[in-house]
Amino acid sequence: YSESEINSLMDKYGMRIIIENNYDYSSISFTTFNKYFNEVLDVASDMLSAPLFADKNLEIVRKRMIDNIKAKEDNPDELIWLKLNDWFFRDHQYISLPDGYVETVSNISGNDLKKHLEFLTTNNRVVISIVTGIPLKSEEKIINDKLSFMKTRENWKKIIPSPYKEIGRDTIIYSDKENLETEYVACKFMIPSVTDDKYIPARFGLSILSKRIYETLRTKHGLTYFAYMAASDKKVNYGVFYVSTTYTDSAISLFRQEINKFKKEGVTQKEIEDLKNIYETSFYMNNEKSVERSFTNGYNFMIYGDYNHNDKFMKRVGKMKPREITAVLNDCLKNYQFMILK
């Protein structure tokens, strides 16, 4: 299909195409009504098996990607994470950004893209997830025929990134940017991989700490309008702390005080119960959306080897206890790598 034909079919079938890049995976999702499933499957098969990568379209995408890369470098909220990533993963494969760099995007060709796509679709690097209201038995042969160009072996293997060499101390790095009206503080520290059973209590605990940090820095001391902690969701994983403020030293000092308080007192059962409600609401809302379920099923199989991982995640959340969160995070809350942009 040509670009104009695909645009016309998107309108005709109510088709949406969503693309995402990440450190551990890339995804492309096609969404339509049940009654147009076969037609959209045909479009998806054509786009993935015989993409045109026309020079004109490639240049449009190239310009858009370069503009986005430059925009991140101009935005201090984005720039600080780029700089911190360069330091934090300086000896690791995650130092390479999923969106690329001006130099790499400028030089990539249509032939490069075709070769890479062929590599992915013929070397057990693709997981296909389909959510539909149509009975699978009636569509199974059509699906297998349309996607037969994806030649896979019997045993699909998860790709495991190389381990990260942790720095055994706190580090503070300063970087300058002209015309800033405030300073920006970003911090990373290692936490268990998403494939580790300890990840769930670590993520849960950091969500609780995030609320405490915000209340301390924003509500009690008025040092910022925005502060948070969070857990990333990568195979080689990290937690984060962020604040924008004109009182950097005070903000970092209060951050450390809250961490020390947590290590002594832990979390309460009430904090856990309140957060469970938020997790459950988000889980059931996302589960209602076909595009979310399709992506999640594929992601879970690719990362965990189990498409039903989310249900097990929620059962695990339901059994969470304060002592478990405290024990896991006490092992993680150390060796902070700070980047201060001023």
C-alpha cells in the first residue's frame, strides 16, 4: 500500500497506528473495529513485510525526529535526564537513547531500516499480541497466513541486557545551562529489575515515598511546585528523585531526611491500603481498553515470559506488607547519583 492508500484506509476502517520506542523493546499497534479486523490485518501485514520507506517520507520523519531530539536538549526538564543517563549508564548499553541522536538519525537510510526490520522478523525478536471480539478459531488460519513472513524458531528467548556496575558511593554532578530561572535536580539509584520479585515492593514503596517527598518539599516547606520519586520499569532498573527549586541544598537535605526517616520507621499499613486502591483502579481501567490489553499481553510475554503477568502483579500487591517494602527499599536507598542543572 502507498502512503495515500494507507491514509485513506485509516479513515475508512477507523484504524489507529501507535508506535513506541523503549530501551527494552519497540512496539507498533494497530487498532480497529471487529468488523474490519481482516482488512486491517492485511494492511498491517503489508506494512511490516514490504514497507516502502520512500525517500520523501523518510526525510519528513527524519526532520521530525531531529526536531524532537533538539527540543529535548533545549528543555531543562528533559535535558537533565539526558545528561544523568549519560553518567549513570556510561559503561552500559542503556547509554544509547531509543530516540537516537542527531548524527545517527541524519545518516540512517531506507535500506538500513529494511535490513533491520528483516532481522527482527526472522530472528525470534517479535511477539504478536491480538485482542479481538472475534472467535480465534474462525481467524486463526487467516492470521497465520498473513503473518507467515515472520519466521520464528520454536523456542523464543528473552533478551537479557548486561548487568550494571554500580558505583559504591553518592555522586553529585553539576551542569550549566544559560538563562535558567530555577535549578533542576535529578537523581538515579539502582533498584531490582522488573523481572525480580523484589521489584513490586520497591515500586510500591517508592510511590509512598513520592507522596511524602512532595508533602515535605512542597506543602510543608514551599521549596518547589513539583517533586517526586518513582521506579522505572526496565530490565536493568533504577529509582528516581526529581525536584525543581531555587533552594537546591535545602531540597536535597530534606530528601535525605525523609529517606532516613523511612529507613527507621518504614511505611504504614494505611499508606499501603490507600495506594492499593489507586493501583486497582488503574489496572481495571486499562484492562477495559483493547489496545492497552494487546500491548500489555505482548510486553508481559516479552519481558516476563508470561502474558498474564499483570493479574499476578495485582495479587502480589494485594498481599503487600510494610515489613516487606521496608526490607527491600533499605537495600536500594543508597549510592545516589545526582545531576544538578543550574
